[in-house]
Amino acid sequence: MNSRWLVMAKSINTSTDMSLHVRIVITKHAHDAMVERGVSIATVRLVLERGSKTVQTDGLLATYGYVSVAYRVKSGAYVVKTVMVAGGK
């Protein structure tokens, strides 16, 4: 496996309560940010599932509560680029 990517398969529920299996790919940078900021994969999944989405230059930004996740959709997978916490690092 390429050390740039950590692949984690998670189930993401759509707004119609149907279970849709979506792959979440966490980049090394995003993983390091998650560890540094104390954000779990469950929180990232929740932000992707329920957060408000804003279109950015190269992807989307999902925000839920105080956590934001920058990601893009590639080949049916959510590729998480970074994770941010409001008021923190």
C-alpha cells in the first residue's frame, strides 16, 4: 500500500436513511491533523454525513459543529485532505 494513503471503509447514511457504503480515504496529512487535533474517524464520518457542504476550488468543505473536513470525491470515494477544528490549530 502506498504510504501516502490510509484507506478506511465506512458506511455513510444518506438523507433518506438508506445505508450507502462509501470509501473514506484519509491522506497522511489529514491523518496527522486528526491525531494532532484529537478528531476521530467517527467524527470525520459524522461531519461528512451531516455537515453543511461548501464548494471550494479543488473539492468541498463539510462543517458540522466545530469540525471542518476538506475533501474531494474521486472514483466514488471521499478523499479527505485535511481536518480543522474551530478556534484551534
